[in-house]
Amino acid sequence: MHFCILGSHPALSQAELFSVLPDIKNTKLADKMLVLDSKNWDGDLLMDTLGGTVKLGDIIHSGPVHQLNAKLIANLLAPKSPKHDAKRSLDFGLTIYGSKAEQKKFFRLPIQLKKELKTLGYSVRWVTGKGSEPLSPAAVAKCKLCESPNADICITIADDTVFIGKTARVQDADAWSKRDYDRPKRDSKNGMLPPKLARMMVNLAQTPKDGILLDPFCGSGTILMEAAIATGTKQIIGSDIEQKQIDYTDKNNNWLLREKIISPADHKRFRTFTADVRDLKNFLQPKSIDVVVTEGYLGPPLQGDESQKQLEANAKEVQRLWIDTLTALRPLIKKTSLLVIVTPKYTTRRGSASVDLNPHLKTLGYQLSANSVKLAYGRENQFVKRNIHILTLS
């Protein structure tokens, strides 16, 4: 068995994981720790692919919860006497994922484990997170806790069974930050899609290797960049109504090549052009698109004091654009196509409103996938949050 530590949006992270590993079974989820079985597990490949999983590894013990104690974990980490090991020191992190009651019950476990390992003859350092927060992937990487004999231990309790996991890989925070902040063109005025969300959307779509992915609102190209890195799809097409955005996309794509984040062969998969989404039929062949992954227009920037009436007007404007967009895309996509799209939810001090496409989907020839139920992305105090929808043809 294996485990994944899900990111700040667990439902979305789990949906992404299930799209990438459809054979997952025997799942147990407590807090953000998901325990699972999968015959196709490849931890290195998964960590390089997923946007919403921050740690992953192997379950090294499972059993009745009453068995959980420091001695058990110490024996799992250090089955040999240190005199037989080249290295006598051992650094570890330990996080309990679950209810506050369970965390409180076992809050002394790391201290007890440290004492137990010292009794076995090791020089021990316990690496802690900030305050009561779980140990971050960055801290695990910095302290080399994935390198033996060190360990990052992740523990969860589900149905009176304790699962003890040992982290094998963590998310590369530097690589994600580089693609977000070091790329040459970022357009904060028009809003910026986080690369992790773009990656999750691409993974939800699961483009076939011989397929074509389209982002008709490509902006500065975040979705295209993540698709080039994470998929082997044949062609990656981006269009936007503004030539400036296409210029930004092309410069960012060229930067990926210069930085050797993608290969020359990957770079040749890009195709970009300026077009109103309603005119795409003049640029693309009928039934040629396998997957559409796009954010689209989120409405005008909010200051936080907009009225209920203004928010509803914004939502209607975005809704009209999506009706036109889905109408224009319908003849261009295949029967088996998936569309992963984002619509906004507005919340200010004076009201809230959302774009609701559900009443129009059947008429437009689409339906919601069961996998897109309650998928959302956003911080607590943001005025605009994103709802993610997965559509298929009806």
C-alpha cells in the first residue's frame, strides 16, 4: 500500500490523482492523508506529474490502533543496531494526520520516538514544522528526510486501523516557483492561473498521447506550459482574443526551451494564434480537438465592496461568454472529448454570485462529469474563487 499527502484543496487533489491512476482501490482518507492500493504505482513519475499532491510514499506498517507506539516506529526505522550502520545519526519528522483528538492523544509520540532511538544508540534529531503545522515538503527536502536512514513519518488512523507511512518523494517547490515567478511574462492585471492548478486541470483531462489539447483563452500560456511538461499529447494549441497574450505565451514557451524544462521536440508541439473564441471554426478542423482545458474570463477585478446587483451582472456577463464559447466549441470537439473549465464565484462584503451553466448544458449538448462535483480552488479571503467543471458531450 502507498499514501499521498494532498495539498490545500484535497477534493481537487484527489480527483486529479484518480484521473492519473484510475486503478486506485482500497482508499482510506483522514485529514489530507490518502492511503491507497494501485498496481501502476510509480512514485517518482507520480511526483513529477501531480500538481495537487505534496508528499507520497509507502505504507510500512498497518494494524490495530492500540499497537501504535514509539517502540514500533523505532523498530521500523532502525531494525539494525547502529554499530552495523555506516552512519550513526538519524533525523526524522513525524506528522499525525487525522482529527484533533487523535493528534492530541499522540502528541508526545515524536518525543517518545526520539528517546527510543537514542536508547538504540542513535544520535537523533527531530525535525518539526511551524507551530502545529505538518512538516512541509520544503523542510523534508532541505533536511534530506527521504534519504536513509533519515525518515519523514506520516501516520493516519482510519476505522481503528493505524497506517504508518514513510515519505519517498516530496513536491519540488523550487521548480513550481521558477515556472510561476521566473518566466518572462506574467500578467497580474488579467489574473494569473497558478501553475499547480493548471497542472491539475491538465491531469483531470487526461489527453491521449496522439491527441490535441486546446486552450481557447490561453492568456500567458500557463496551461500550455504545464501540458507540455506533463503530457505526451501530439499538439498543444493556444488561442486568445488579444495579440499581446499570444506574444506573452510565445515568450514563455521559448523560455521553457531555453531553460531546458522542455525539449526541442516538446516545443514543436505548440501552436498559437490570435482569435475570438467565437471564430475558432476559421482556424480549426471540425471534430479535431480531443481535450479543452481553459480558465476563461473571470470578470472584472473586484475591490471587495461590490453590491449584490453588480456581482450578479458580472456573473451574467461571464455566463453569456461561456454559452457562446461552448456553442463555438461543440462542432470542433470529438464525441469522446473532455472539457475542463473554470467559472468564477464572487464573494464580497455586500454579496455573492456564481456563474451557473447547469441550466444551459443540456441545450448546448453537454453534461457534467460525476468527477467534477464540488471541485473548487481559492483562498479563504479571496473575492474571486474558481469552480472547476469537467464536461462531456451528452
